[in-house]
Amino acid sequence: MIQVKSYLKTADNSGATIVQCIKIRKQYQKLRKIGTLLLVSVKKLRKSKKKKKIRRGSVLLAVLIRTKRKTKRKNNLEFFFSSNSVLMVNKQLKPLSTRILGLVPRELRNEKFMKIISMSAGLF
């Protein structure tokens, strides 16, 4: 269950590793399912020698792509992941990163995040 003040991992190479949920966007206020838009604050960064685009404490938009909570599909398949993960996006809902680490569930296709699906290594 994702709620305000919960810590999440990032599943991309944007520079942030751990973020904290500040707010859940209006249209998804009660539903915390895959594809939910969150407002997050960056808490921990990756160690890198390159110039960083993302700084500690910055507030960004993120899409929830993995949850520990069970998700059920129409064909009665239930699945869940080992951690809660997000993907950083900009205001046009395009990813800030160039790679997505790990699998991405098929439910993002219904939410119209096709750019994220095309960048991912595998579709679950």
C-alpha cells in the first residue's frame, strides 16, 4: 500500500535511488495501483562522477510501476513484486532516464505510458 511519507525505490538510471511520496495525484486519490502518478521528493542519490540533473530534496513526478500489493488481471492471474518501485517522469509524462531496470507490468499499456513500455527490457 502506497501512502504519503512512504519510501520507494527507483527503477531507472535517472540518478535517484530512494524517493519519498509527498502526494498522490487527484484522479488516483483512493486507488494506489500500477500506473498511479505520484509527487515525490528525492532522498538518496547514486554515486556518480558526472554532473547530476537531479538533486537531493528536489520534487518530481513519478509513475508507480511495481507494488508489493497483489494485482489481479482479468484472466484471474494474481502477481506481486518484492518491492515498491517508481519511475521518474517529467510534466509531459516522458521518462527522465534512458534505461529502465527490471520488468514492467502490462498494466501500464492501459494507462497510456507507451514510451515507458518501449524503453523497458521486458514486459510482464
